[in-house]
Amino acid sequence: MSVRAPSSRRLMFGLAATLLGLGCALVVLAGVRASAAKAPAKAPPVPSFTLDPSWPKALPNNWVFGGADSVAVDRRGHVWVLSRPAGVPAAELAAGKIAAPPVLELSRDGEFIRGWGGPAWVQPWFATPVPLPDYPTGTPAEHGIYVDGDDNVWVTGSGHVVLKFTKAGRLLLQIGTFDQTGGSNSTTLLGNPTDMAVDTTRNEVYVADGYLNRRVVVFDSETGAYKRHWGAYGNVPTDDPPELYETGKPLPQQFFIVHGIQMSRDGLLYVSDRQRDRIQVFRRDGTFVGETLVDPAAPAGGGITEKGVFTDPRVAGAGFGSVTRVAFSADKAQTYLYAASLRGTVFIFRRKDMTQVGSFTATGLHHIASDPSGNIFISDGRAPQKFALDRPAKK
């Protein structure tokens, strides 16, 4: 039997078919890879948290916290606490306890690193007026703390100023003049500012101004020079008698009390308008982006329906509102926003659409901060607390 060799035409046809099949496979594979590349990134799971009772460790020198009014976290994950020395109960002082310095740096594990501040450290320092004037002035001496990307420590309190220090406590800058205020449209004076956020790439400090004034005001973070300011909805603020916020009624057009301000990585400013039970969001130039109600049933009549000092039970009973400050999840996109309410709940929002997706219970909640590992720190009125992340957001 003879076997005929395949013709050149048949060989070429077979080779072409093989190459075509291989090409199709490559196209399909490339398409699969392209589809995978175009697929949207899966959102990290909603975080959950557990209180860490071992944090912080005991302070040295027989010191105790007088009242942890604010917390901040630096780029190394160290926690900075603004304590209120005057808040140490008399019985503890009589038992030999000593009020810790107002500014304290703690390690990730809660160990004491350094402490400084107070009238013996730098003059003048924040002070609670005596006798107390009617709320919203007359708030406790120390109030808000923030650590910027260059490790400078910023502090606010009663006295109408913002102070900037090195981490070792050397005074670098004072914005405003102690015990002088000039209303919500002053370019030189403040009105009991409560909080601040700093953009070191632009040399700008954004001040929540605050208890007395009703605005966000921006200064050069190196020189203290005034740049711009705005009120609720990006409008010009006024100092008219405040409207009462009531659930289900039209929202007031002015802030009252501007209690916190934090900036996300994408340059949005989240302003906590405490006695309006809302967060307002702005771009850095003051353009209004949107607002979200937080714990909207929280009563907010203190200083409006009831007049008197903030310690008066009638004033406190009328309500000081809800949202005090926000913090962000640790993933690159900062997918989640944590909003602290005075009534004892941290609300978790999906930041892209500000939909509430979770919550957990905590005490105090005067200020809140988060660290690079995703843990949350809270100033609870006496000592700071750590809520450890259980279910992390992907980085």
C-alpha cells in the first residue's frame, strides 16, 4: 500500500487553522483579563469594633486624666489626648492623685511617651471663665487637638485662639487673640474655636469656629494669615439669634455649634454641626457638597430654648444635639465614615453616598479619631478609650 505525502496546500491549511485557533484563544484570554481589570474593586466589609479594656496603660507619676476632651492620631499611630486637668475630682486629689498635663502622647499600646502644656508651660493658656457665662460661651478650658502630617500639634480651647506646637511642646504659632472675639465675619479674631484640620500640602488650617462663631475659617498654617471663611451651605455666616433645630422641620440655614472638622484624603471637609444634628460636606474652597443628618431625633435646644450655663440641668436637658466629630476607615479610599453622637452611638456611613450601614455603642463621644490600622479612639469625658477593629477594611 502506498501512502501519499500531504500536499503543500493541505499543510498550509492545517497550519493556518492552528494559528487561527491559537489567536482566538489569545483573544478570549485577553478579553477575560481585560474584563477582570475593568471589574470594579469590591468594597471592604463594614467594620466592627470591640472595646479594648487594656488601653491605655496607667500614667506615670501618680497622674490621672482630668477629662479626655479630645483625641488625635499621628502618622506613626501614636495617640494624642487633650485632657482637662481641672476635671480631676476633689476626692482623687485628696487621695494623692495628680492631674496629668493637658497634652499627652501615648504609644500604639497605650504607654505614656510625653506630656506637656498648661499655664505653667506656656502663657497664656486656655481657661474656663469664672464665673461661667451663659452657654455656648463658658465651655471647659481645653477642647480640641489635631496632629498634622509634619507632626505639629494643634490645640483649641476656651479663650478664642488656636495654638500650634511642635510635638515636644514648643509654641510655633497663635491664631487669634486671647479673650478677644469679633463675630463670625472677622478676619483676625475667633469665637471659641473647637477643632481644626490641616492640609500640609497647601499650608492651610481649617478651623471649626465654633462655640461662639458659626463658621469654618481658613488660615495659612505657617504664618496664620487669613484666607477665607464660610457658614452653613457655603453662605455668609450671621450672628443672629440661633434658630431651633426640630426633627421634620426645615433645616436651619446657619450653623450652631460647629463642633468638629476633619478632611478626607480626597480633599473633602466634613463639618460636624452639632446642634443641627448634621454633617455638612464642603470642598476646600468652601463649595457646599451635601449634608447628612446624624441621630436626627437628638434634642438640640440648649442655649436656645433654655438659657444658662452649660452645667445647668435645664440647659443640658434641652439638649446639645448629636454629631461631635467624624473619623475615617483606614483603607485607601476611606470607604467608611464614623460619626460620633453625644447620645452614645458611633454611626457608620458608607462615605460615597452617606448611607448608614452600621453603628455601635460607646460612652462620652466628645471627639473621635482613627489610626492607620483602623482602630477607633474616643474621648469619653474622663479617659480615652480604644475600640479595636475586628473586621478590617482592605487597604
